[in-house]
Amino acid sequence: MPAEQVPLNRRHAVYAGSFDPLSLGHLDVIRRGGELFDRVTVAIGINPAKSPLFSPQERLAIIRAVVAPLRNVDVACFEGLAVNFVRGIGAGVMLRGLRTLTDIEAEFTMTLANHALDREIETVFLMASEGYSHISSSLVKQVALLGKEGQDESLAKFVPPQVIAALRQKLRAPSVPGS
């Protein structure tokens, strides 16, 4: 290992994603990961090619509020390859959640690529808990946009309360002409 590389901690896992927005499925993986590892870093990936609903700073604040009770969980933003971020903070594990067979195929391909980029970083998969396997950020946005105003109990089936408040505030914001 080159001298400039930080030794990897296999008790520190990174759960990377866009989290736009954070769902109860994501939170389930974070909690369960926190029971398996000494430390979990939720890493918010910034992809300039995408147009997320929430800015990186908004996602950071929301997720920090949601995971505040979890003592061994921290949150950060990153740009570039997730495997490079994992290495850069000295973590030894990439934590991933699996919901469907389609996820397995995509995650398998990503894991092989990450392993080719850094053979020392392991990937650990957690299957989605039964009640969360159908939840995606796209579904959450659709329910928030198309659901009736004031019926937050529908959103509460998919996201933590802090996310409901942020979604309602974001969706009430007036649109800018020409955007």
C-alpha cells in the first residue's frame, strides 16, 4: 500500500446514494448497518448531470436531523466515485441495500467495478426489510407531487417526518418563471 493511503477500517461502512429524498427503506439500512458496524457514514453523492429535488446541502441537513439519535452514524457529501470517497475517509466497507432482483443485477455490476478500482474495499449487502422493498425515491416524489395536500399519513408510509416537512415546503415553494 502506498504511504499516502490511509489504512482501511473494516468496522467503518459507507452507505452511498443520492437520497433524494431519504426513505424509510434507506433509514432501515442505516439503522441495521449501525448495528453491524462501529461506524456508518451516509454519503450523499453529488452528480452534476442530475437535477435532484433537494440540493446537497438540503439533503445533508435533512439526513443529519433524521439520524441524529443514531450515535455511530455521520453524514457527508461527496463528488466523484464512491469507492474513492470510501478510501479517502479510511472506511473498509461499502454498504448497499437490495430491494428487487433488478437491484441485484445492477449492484453486482457496480460491485465488480468497485472491486476492480480498489480490491481492499469490501461490499456488504442488506436485503430490504419486507415492509420497505417497494419504496424508491421516485415513488416518494410521485406520491408527494400527486397526493392530496394535507394527507401526510400517505407520505408517512414511505419517509420519516422530517422528510415530509421538507417535501411539503419544497413543493409549496413558488416556481421561478422560465425554469
